[in-house]
Amino acid sequence: MSNSNKVAWVIGASSGIGAGLANRLAKRGYEVAISARRQERLEEIAHNNNRLHAFALDVSDAAGTKAVFEAVEKELGPVDLVVFGAANWQPNTVAEYDPEAFRNVFTVNFLGAVNTVAAVLPSMKARRSGEIALIASVAGYFGIPASGAYGAAKASLIHFAETAHTELEPYGIRVRLVNPGFVKTDLTAKNDFPMPFILELDDAVDRLVRGLLDTDKFEVAFPRRFVWLLKLVKLLPYPLFFAGMRRVLPSSDGKSKEGQKEKGEDGR
Ligand SMILES: NC(=O)c1ccc[n+]([C@@H]2O[C@H](COP(=O)([O-])OP(=O)(O)OC[C@H]3O[C@@H](n4cnc5c(N)ncnc54)[C@H](OP(=O)(O)O)[C@@H]3O)[C@@H](O)[C@H]2O)c1
């Protein structure tokens, strides 16, 4: 199907999955507005591709997000597809629970999505069309040690997407959920724990584009084997679930017990 004349808005597009997705959407014929806080990065990305258009924004600013959306529609026309992928990630454990860290993560990863949906709703409702894809994470499936703030914000985003999907369907608006496993990006570069089934960025973006453009599934989740494994873990009775989670509990040096065991076995 031709996507010429279609318009997409990708938020979190100055690096990683969002930048990769924006480029692929442009190749598939979309005019793509790209947003994030770093204006120069956005301009660099847009420089060699006349289908990419930089619109800097901070998603924690509800009024600013709405104003940018209106500017996008004024310049490019009605937005058909919005992809929300802005996020920050910091590991945090019980020992160092810091309300400020939770506030920061929820403000961007969860409330940023709410601000985005609120910004696009009036236009999409009036047109009775539009698609909104929210990038959460498999980290939102259940409570994982060291992922308190990030995991809780992603779990909230999954709930929000499920609710919005049902509520917005009668208005002709499709809400979809993206749950990636580990992907090699700036976000994961700082992790010093094992990341099973980690994907190269290009591979992840391929799977994302196929899921969003070539299927109509509500949840686009990958890699499939990791996703199914985690969905099975979610079904375990709590005693078994917690026995498994104890194995990934970080020790005081921040390394997971599973990771330490793996390192020991390798003789490193
Ligand atoms: N990599 C993984 O393993 C993985 C796994 C599961 C889910 N995800 C999710 O996939 C999405 C993309 O992540 P990534 O791995 O590609 O990470 P990334 O390269 O760090 O991308 C995060 C993006 O969010 C933007 N951002 C952060 N705070 C923002 C704010 N306040 N306002 C607007 N934009 C903001 C960043 O740009 P600026 O700094 O320029 O604002 C950047 O473009 C995220 O939602 C992440 O949680 C990633």
C-alpha cells in the first residue's frame, strides 16, 4: 500500500529506535516530523532526508507538546501516525529508592505519553481517524529488580494503551502498544547486567516497522521468543515467580546474581 502523502510524528527520534523508525517511515513514503529535546541532533538526522522535519520538544511540557503538534499539522498536514518513544532509564533498587528518580521517569515515560495523546486527540477526533503507537517495554510486564521506576512507568503505559485502545476505537482512532525486549541503543549502553536476546538496532527497527505497517496487531512485541518466555513468567504462581526474581536481584555492587554466576562460569 502506498504511504505517499501520509504524515507521521515520531517522538524520541534524536537517537536509537525512534531515529531508526523515522528513517524507515520516510523510506516507506511518509513525511515524518521528528521530535526530542536535542534540536541539533534532530537537524543532523533531518539534514540528508527531505522527508524528515525537525520539531524539538520536551514531552514533560503539556502545553509545549500541544503547540508542537499544531505546528507539525500546520506545516505537514494532518498526522496519520504518532509514535511515542521518549524515555529515560536509570537502574534503581530498594536500597536507593529516591522519589525524585521516580518523578523524573514518570514525568517523561508515562506523563509524556499522556501529554502526547492529549495533544493529538482533538484533531484525530475531528477527523475520526489516526493511529497512536506507544512504545512501552517488556520491562512493564511485571516487577523486575532494579527496574522500580522504569518498570512501573512502562507498566502504567501498557495499562494506558489498553484503556485508550478501547476508549478511542469509537472515534476511529487506533491505539497500539509496542513492547521491545533489549535493543542496543544509548539507553542500554550503560547497563552492566546480562541482557538476554538483545537485538541490534537495525533488526529491532525492522521488526517494529513490520509490526506497525504490515500487521494490525494491537501489541507489537519482539523478539518473540523472549516475549513469550516473559509472558509465561507472568503466569507463574508468586512463590515460583519470586524464586526466579531473586536470581536477578542485583547485589550491592549493582551486578545481578545471574550475571555474576555467568561471569564465574566463564572464568572471567
Ligand atoms: N533499548 C532498549 O533495550 C529498549 C527496550 C524496551 C523499550 N525501549 C523503549 O524504546 C524507546 C526508545 O528507546 P531507545 O532505546 O531508542 O533509547 P534512546 O536512544 O535513549 O532514545 C530515547 C529518546 O527519548 C528522547 N527523550 C528523552 N527525554 C525526553 C523528553 N523529556 N522529551 C522529549 N524527548 C525525550 C531522547 O532524546 P533527547 O535526549 O534529545 O530528548 C531520545 O530521542 C523508549 O521508550 C524505551 O523505553 C527500549
